[in-house]
Amino acid sequence: MCGIVGIWDFSQRSRSDNLRENVQNMAAALRHRGPDDEGIYLDPNSCLALAHRRLSVIDLSDQGHQPMISSCGRFTIVYNGEIYNTSELADKLVRRGRRFRGHSDTEVLLEGCAEYGIEEFIPHVNGIFAFALYDSASRSLWLCRDRMGVKPLYYGIVGDCLLFGSELKALIRHRDFPRQINHAAVAAFLQNNYVPGDCSIYKGVGKATPGALLRFAEDGQSRSVTYWSLASVVRKGVAKPITQPDEAQARLEDLLQDAVKRQMISDVPLGGLLSGGIDSSLVVSMMQRASSCPVETFTIGFKERDFDESRYAAAVAERLGTQHH
């Protein structure tokens, strides 16, 4: 899962010890997201601090430690997510002369941005992610979130400082965070049972837009660049529709199988949460098809029979031949 946080004081007045203390406190609030490792990057000349809490999944060695600095020394990244086409991207980068210390998807993402530039590279990345990329040459910071916003990323300006993090509980650990309630968000939550759009429960704090890049300059000015749009995908689909049900079924099955197989790449054991319903049963069946050994599946049962689906999950697990728990 991992957790990322950061502070950038545009006024250039923060002392290094204060930056470090604040970013450490913010990162500590995300220990549950990354219990395996932690790291801090501090640039006292820019009054910038980045921190990371790591859950080790791919490349368990120190070569996957974050914050990670590019081989050219120009870029620094803190990243949460998983890139599903890592091997294809890495092969292309190697052909262009890039060399890798480890085999983490973090390093491939970092070196790809360094090689091509983030605006050119990120549309080719297949995955779920939220990350911050600092460019020491242009003294700019990019915040990026995946296409559908699977990975969370909150940010806001507090005084002269940009704060960002994977969860709101990290931002409120900054000693100057005002904790002012956004009353419009409260009203929306009471009406809709969720906080919509790019806002949050705290005034002045929003969510990074899915499918977009947000660039901050050292003077605090920002601009947003959209790299993916659901509306444009829909327009392309309408322009070239699939009219034959058999073709649609075959293409959907191929896409689902490819997606499931790509998400099974891991350096630690993985399994599937199997409820016995249609969606989890379909995913687990494709996991088992892509695996050379029985897949580990897990189900949570309930004493109340009306809420208990464990018997259905057991039947599916027996049919597929998984190692069921």
C-alpha cells in the first residue's frame, strides 16, 4: 500500500530541523500503510521535505528504498502504487541506455520520467499510483494520480507551505495545520453519504484530480495537465463500436485475464478475497488459470446466516481447486 507525504515552504523560511520534524510526524501517521521501511529526503536550499512509508511487495531489497533519486541525480520520487507494465517499460528504457540498480516499479517509473519527461511518459504507464516527483533542475514538484483515482492523494496550501499526503491524518500532523472544517463538504456528506469531487472535510485541502498532473513552481504557482480523460475514451468507443456480442465477449475476457495476470506479479505471497459472488469468483478463476499452483483464497464468515456467504465461497474454491481459508 505505502504512504507518501511532503512539505514545500515557498517562503523559504523554514529551518531544516523544523521541516524534518514536521515531515517525520506526518509520515508517522501513515505507518499502517507502510510498516516495512521509512525514508526522508530534505533539500534545505528549496525548503522541501519528502517522506515515505514502505510496504515491500516488489524488490524487497534496499534498492527499492524511498525517497528514490534518479540515476542522473536530477529527480526524486515518493510513490505509492503498482505499475503493471513495468517489464515492458524497463526493456524500452534499457534500450535507450538506462541502467537499473534493482527491479522495483518505483525505479522504472522514476527513470522513465527522467528519460522522457513526466508529461510524455506517464500516459504510457499502466497501473494505479499516486506520487510526487521533484525536479531539482527546474525546482518544480509534480503531483500525479492514476486515471481512476484508485490511489489517494490529498494536498493543500497552509500559510506559505504546500502539504500533501496519502491520507488526511498525515496533513493534520503538521503543527501549523488549522483544522478548519469545510461546511460545504459536511453538507454534501450528510446529503450523499460521501464527500464528492476534489474537496475534503478540511477547508483548503483537496484531492489530486485523477488522470492529471499538477505542477508546482518554487514561487507557489501551479498548473494542471490532463493526461487521460474518461470522456475521450467514451467518444472513441462510440465512434468505433463493437456490434457483435461474441466479439465483445472475447475481447472483454482477454482484457480481464490480462489485467488479473499483470496484477499477480509480486515478490511476496499473494491471495484472493473470495466472497462467493460473481465478481470475486471471476477474478479468482482467472487467478487460478494464470497460476501454476493452487491460489490462496480467503473468506470471512458470519454467524448470522443471512449475511454469511462462506458456503458459496467454499463451493467456488472447491470447483476451482484453490487453497482455501
